[in-house]
Amino acid sequence: MKHILPLFACLALLSCTKQPAPFSCHWEFGRNDVEPRVSEAYLTITNTSGKELAADWTLYFCMEAMAPICREGDELCGKQIQGSYHCYRPSATYRPIPADSSRTYTLRFRGTAIRENIHPEGLFLVPDQTNKPISIACTYAPYTRREQMFRGIDLWEKTPYADGEYVYQYNALRAAAQPLQTEFAFFPQPKKVLYGEQECDLTKATVVSRTDANMVNEGYLMRFTPDTIFIEASSEAGVFYAKQTLKQMHGTTKIERIIDFPDLHHRGVMLDVVRNFYPVDSILRVLDVMADCKLNVLHFHLSDDEAWRVEIPGLPELTEMGARRGYTQTETECLYPMYNGGWDWQDKNSMANGYISRADFIRMLKYAKERHIRVIPEIDMPGHMRACKKALRPLLSDSLMDTRSYYGAQEYTDNVIAVTNPYALTFIETLVKDFKAMYEEAGCEFTIFNIGGDEVPEGSLTKEEHQQFIDGVLAILQRYNLQPLGGDYAILPTRIKGYLLQLA
């Protein structure tokens, strides 16, 4: 038996060895508008296999804003699979590439490269013989030609991309517009800093604080004497912000008073962990930076077409399947690749994979509360729900609705849940109930739930279906004393817009 175990270990090691890539790629963008709303690029394939590269493979990749166009006579024929996930395959006119040789293909795409980092990402090859993916390296040519710089969008001014010099000059102008001059580089700058004659040794001074409800909300006054720093604030949040200012001071100072209060009561950051996942420890570091900057709202984007990122105990499929992306033909074990996540849905180090556990979400809520930061969760609905729709099929699908043809803003054709399915509202209530339980366990107030509402594609729902679903969601939120928040009022039904204005 002791001899069999090492043999098993060797076999396991051999089975995990990754097959070498038969070729590498180089990408160079050509220009936009070679035809109306059509762009051009050049893909160079270098055969590194040591033998002729036959027509028995498919090259998969992700790229936003542009989708392949397959033209008659092209040696590589491209196809948009879903959203930003595409592939190329040798066509009937493909000529095998000799060993140690390269060939450049001129490719056409529907769409526009509106910025320089729009290019193929996460490339992988799937040979016909094995159906096992192989990562493909790709290099990218910089933009050096004038015609590459134009965005080619009629509604936008056709100007070159902002370079480093432009950004530096812009920031310099912004900095020059700030008149407050102090010995410390405060950020954000307090409203008023007054100097006196006495000097305070910040390293030895005692800090004394008290709250006064009559002061401006979240505002504070700091008075400096030689041996004491007095903080008066409207609340504990104001005391906290005063101490954040104090953290930016050092040594000795002749500052006598600092007066500060916020111009805006909602000072937020929107964090999207859906497209690219960040573990909770990274989010805690974001909260630390927010606290340093006296920001008080984390708008937390937790679901979208590309993934579902928070554990809901009663619905394990959401994270077992909906929190992973990789090579799949059926989307039963994972979602399609998107962005630069690659093909391996079991890779725990990939930003394509992962979710925030219930315990970690509660830990994050407590951490935010200590820093006077309110966390507003967002679950976008009824569009942008591809991940949960795939994870919970057929509960969020409908045989009739799924035959409808539509094309979303991010080019998905299947990202709207079947709002006519009775389970749709049951699903939303389950989410609200579980979020409320997590906030209660963390000792945090749960007062706002963001339902997104943006970019519901035309043709996916009738106005009546959309309205009925939104009415049902609003009724659920009302039962849980939650204020709804939406992302795109322009497309939301009239009733929810009026409801939001009443609550504002």
C-alpha cells in the first residue's frame, strides 16, 4: 500500500500538467469607422507547436464594445457567444500555418473601441481532439497612429485620448483652485483653520471629546491648547471625523481651531465586486480609505449578469454556480467567461471566481459601522439578472418569455428574469429577508435596498409586466420598512419614480 500512494500522487501530478500552447497572439488595433459603426484590427498568430497548425481548434476570448463580424473569404470566422464573450474558428478558406511561422489576419468588428484598453482578454484555445482549454498568451501593440485615436461616435466630439500631460495639467489646475493654505496636507480640507500664538505638541496632548446635538450634523470643532485637544461634535460620527483630521497632523502646531462640516450628507463610493471579484479583506481596506476621506456610504454592487457575489443560505446555487466563470458549453457548473478571468472556474485566485460568505458580509458590516459607513446593497432587477437566472433555472425562467428576442446594453440576449413566473417575487422577498437578518446580526440599520432597475432591454418585457413586477417589489420593501433606490430613473415605471420622490 505504501508504494501505491506515491504512484497515485505522480498520476495526479501528470494529470494536472497544463498542455503547452500551440501558438501565441499579437493584437494591433487598426481604426474605427472603416464602415459605419465597424472597426478593424489585426491579429497575428505565431505557430510555436513545432508542426503545421491545422484547422482543428477554436480560440475564445472576451472583449467589450466590439463583436466579431464574419465575412466571406475570411480565414478566421468570428462569433459572439454572449455579451463580451466571443470566439474565432478557422473557416473553409483557412490555410494551415507552417511551424515557426506567423500570419496576420485583418479582422472586422461591429462596434467601436472607445478607449485603448478595449482588446481581447483571457484568450484560450480549445482543440477539437481533446476539448480541453489551453491558455494563450497575447501581446498588444500601443496606439501610435493618429487614426487609432478617434472614437468614431457621432454623438461625441472626436478628440484624441487624454494622455499623461493632459491629466497632469488638469490636476494642477484643480489643485490651484483650492485657496486654503496650511502646514498640513489635509484631505479633505477642513472648512476653516485658524492659527494662534500658542504651540501644541501633538505627540503629548490629551484628546477630550464631547457631543453637542445643536451643532451641524457630522460637523466638529477642534480647539488646541498647549497640552489638550478639545473636540466638540454633533455626534460620534463628528468625533470620528475630527480624529481622522487629527491623524493627518504631526509634530507641533500653532493651529488654534479647526472647524469642519460636510457639504453633502451622502458621500459615497460604488464598489462593484461582480465583474471582478475582491475578497472581503480587500473591501475592508477600501473602508479604511473611505474613513480617511470621511466618506460615509458604500454602495455595494453584489449581482449582475456576470456573477452573483453574496451567500444566501437558502439558495446555495447562487454561489455554487453563479459565482464562478469558465469554459463551459452548457453553463451548468459555471457561467461563461467574461473579462480577463480565463477558462478555469476552479481557480480560486482568479478574479472571475469567488463570493462573500454570510459570515464575512456580517464582519464587513460591523467594520463599516465602526467607521460610520453605511452599506447599501444592490441587487439589480429585473434586468442584469443573468447570473441568478442561470443559477436558479427554471425558477426564474419561463418557456414563453425566453423565446423573446432582445439585445441588452452589454449585448446580452438572456439577462431578464421571467417576471411572470410567480417565483420571481418570492425570490426577491427571500433576498430581502436574508439581507435584513445579516444587518440585524451585525447590529446595523438596514433602511435602503437598491434595486437597480437600469437597462431593461426593449422587447424583453411588456410595460404591464414590468410595472406589475416593480409594484410587487415595492410592496415587499414597504413590508420591511425599506426605502427603494434605483439606478436609472429614465427607464423605471412612473409609479416607482413618484414613490422615490415621496421618500426623498
